[in-house]
Amino acid sequence: MVIESENLEFKREFTEEIYKEVVAFANTDGGTVYVGIDNEGNVVGLSNVDEEYVRITNGIRDAIEPDVTMFVRYTIQENRVVRIIVSEGTNKPFYLKGKGLKPGGVYVRQGSTSVPASFDAIRRMIKESDGDVFENMKSLQQELSFEYAQDAFRRCGIVLEKSKYQTLGITESGVCGYTKLGMLLSDQCEHTIKIAVFEDEGKRVFRDQREFGGSVLKQLEETLEYLRLCNRTEARIQGLQRIESPEYPEEAIREAILNAIIHRDYSYSGSVMVNVYDSHMEVISLGGLLPGLEPEDIKTGISVLRNRKLAEVFHRLRLVEAYGTGIGRIYGLYEDCPEQPQIKLTANTFKIILPNRNAARDKACASYDTAGLQARRVREENAVYGGVSAQPGPYGNYREVGKPLFVTRQMSRILAYVDEYGKITDEEIGKLLAVKKTRAFTIAKQMRDGGLLRAEGRGEERRYVKT
């Protein structure tokens, strides 16, 4: 007497339970289903075997994802029994289309019974089938919508049609089988960005907390909008000019958030974290640098993409200009700041710290004031030219008597040039700093107002010398 086993299943008649058995065999080691034999192994046959054969073949084709038909063979036995031979599939996990890619839809064989697969088993099958590339793996969530992504593409003049899903990597084939990339772009994205604004450096008192979810495209927009509100602007009067200075370069914040979204390791379930303090901002993403890279490498523009297809989507939407340039751009935006951005790494995290430029400059000026009586005595002992005593301080900066003056790195380069050549013109400043003529004139005027330089001559004959 033949009994059911790990690779053998009997069904007295056709029912939709057959689909579950086929899924289980395809997800495990294969097996055979006989339709027309009862649980005790007795042949009962099918009353209309040809009609039942058509129902079985059509049903298996339509009820199971991905397409399992290439792993299934059918025969009609002389005793009016349909034999279904199922081989182990290569596109695991197979699942019931009506139930989805979850334990209620994914079955495996356990002894002589087909049982729901655990989430861990489903993830393991996905990894074995798709490899380690996160974007290419099947999404456990298959009920996805793309309203925000479609709107984002529309704003760039692109229609995001289902026919383009496979090209972008949102689906595996046609409109079926959403990938993890599809999940990230969908309105149901399971990852988020969390922002915490702290009252103190010890992370004890919150001013505000936010969490942004949905499509990563939506998270980007809402995060940048919120951080724009946190980015306070300081205004100061210099001469006849009103100069406004935001705490953080807006482009630096944008590049840091883009870097966190595009390069993070999404195999971790945690959120991107943004911590805002009075002195600095931290953007922390999961996943350290890929093997072989060092922090200095990414500053110079070397880039190895962890999520290539996601980066391509952002590039297509003109959210990034060129791969690998973001971190270098951030450092360039802080060229004139006494404190520079920092990158801190662990095995599983990447943190970039953006200094608050206004706080950094206040700190630099305060450090000059704490020099106390000794610094003032030195200034008093030096000759005064035009009411200004320009004395070098920390970081190679200078200050006016009774008024702090922060000397930028650009100004320091100009002073070094004048030390070497005795003078400098507006044109030479432009070439030295690689800036336009109007910017060169502005920097020179700031240095004249601060008592660092003195102008001689006018117009094209104007040159600057040290005071």
C-alpha cells in the first residue's frame, strides 16, 4: 500500500488545495500529486478526467506566482487519474497569487504535509534565488502603489507607466513580482527617516521629533522641507551691507540626506537618523563603507554604489548630478568655516557631521576674546594704522581692536600672496581663488573694511597691499 510522504500527495478530486501542494513541492525538493486517489491510496478516478485535466492545468498556471509551469508536467493515467510531477523551482519563493508573498501564500513541504513558510524561510529563499543584491530581491510586500513616485516622475516630464517598471527594476517581469527597489519607491516603503532636534548636546531634552515615511522620494522632500525650517538665518551688518548667513549650507544638507538615502544598507530595518543640535547636525545611515573604501576616498569622488538602480532613479529624476561628488561638494561648501564636516564610521553605520557655521564662527571669535589681558596688551603695544591693529590669532585669523573679524581661508591665501609678492590686484585675486570678478572685489572690500589690506590706485590700476 502506497502512502503519502514528503514527495507524494493524494487528492480524491480537484480542489484549490492542489495549488498549495504544487507551491510547497516547487519551494522544497519537488514531488508528485495524484488527483483521483484518496488519502488511503485507493484509486477512485475522476468522473470527467479530460475536463478536470484542463481545470488543473489552467488553475496552476493562473494561481501561482512566479510562473511555475516550466517546473510542472502533467499526464492522464489509464485509471482516470491525473499525475502532476513538480520539480524544485529556481525562482523561489513560489506563492499563491491571491495570498501574496507571506506565510499565508508561501508553502513548503514538511514531512507529508504542506505548511506555511516562516518569514525567515521566505527571506532565505529570496536571498538564495536573487543573490545578495538588495534591490533585485522580491519584496515581501506585494500590495504596492506608486502615486508619489508617479507624481515625482511627472514633474520631470516623465510618465511612469507599468510598462517601464521592469526597465527601472521595480518589477522582475512585466507588472508582476515587485522587487525591493519597487518597495523603496512605493507609497508603502517600510523604511523611514527620523529627525530629532535637541535642546542640549547630551540628548536629554527634545525640542521636536519627526518621522517621515512613504516613498523614499517623499521622505527626501519632506525631510529637506523640515530641515529648511530648522536652518535659522543670522543677519549682520558689515559696512553698508546686510549679510545673511544660514546655519548650514542648504546644499550641504541636501547632499547629506541624498547620500543617506541612496547609499544606506536597506537589509537593516532601522531608520536614517538626523540629530540636530545647536552646534551641529548629524546624519546617520545604516551600513558602513563598502569593502576597500576609506573616508578619504569618498572625499575625492570615488564612489561604489550599494544601490545602483536606486541611484539611477534619482539620477533620472535629476536629484543627483553625478555619482560620487556629493561628499566632496559638502566639504567645498565649508571651505570658509573654521570647523569642517566630519565622517565617522563603524562597521554598520555611516555618520556625517555638519557644523553649524554661525556657531562655529561665534566660537572662533569667543576663543579670541578668552585670550584676555595678554592679547589686549599685545595689541596695545603694536603700531596702529588707520585706527586698526591687525594681529594674528588662532587659525591664522585677525581681529580689529574692539571688534572680532573672522578671516576665511580665502583671505588667508590672499594675505600669503601679498606677503610673497607685496601686492595683489582684483584680477589676481580672481585667479588665485578661482572666483568671478565681482566675488573677488567683495572679498577685497571685506579685507579693506577689516583693516587687513589697503587699496592703492583706482580702476584697473588698483592694487592691494598690507596695512
